[in-house]
Amino acid sequence: MEADQSSTADGRAAVPPCKAKGRIVPATVCDHIEPHKGDEARFWNGPFQSLCETCHNGTKQQVERIGYCTEVGLDGWPIDKTHPANR
């Protein structure tokens, strides 16, 4: 089982969604990049990525549920290009 994980100089994982927001936090969750939906082979064989708990339990699951992220940038507009306000 391999996870896509880049490391920072101090050995912490650079979680891609957090890295994009300028935050470097430790990855604590092995996430299924594609939802396994009960498929045992996909559950055990991946593909996987390393995420922090906040990104996994919030942002990632929200995107899987509604199709886009609702987080907003400093300008007050949604940061996700697929958000309805950005179409």
C-alpha cells in the first residue's frame, strides 16, 4: 500500500489541499482517492493519498457528496473553480 505523500524539510507530510492554502500540516489519514463504495479490492489496493483529518473529513467528503468545495478565499469568492458561483 503506497500513499502519495511529499515531505517537508522537517519530515512532515505536505498535505496537497493544505499546501495549496499555504498550510503545512501532518498527514494522519490514508484516503482512497477514488471512493471504494464497498469494493474490497479497491479498498485494499487503492489508489491512496495522504491527507490531514480536517481535509479528509471535511473538504474531501464534501466534494464527493455535492461535487464542489464551498471554501472561500480572502476575496470572499469560492476557491473551487467548479463551484456554481464560478461557472
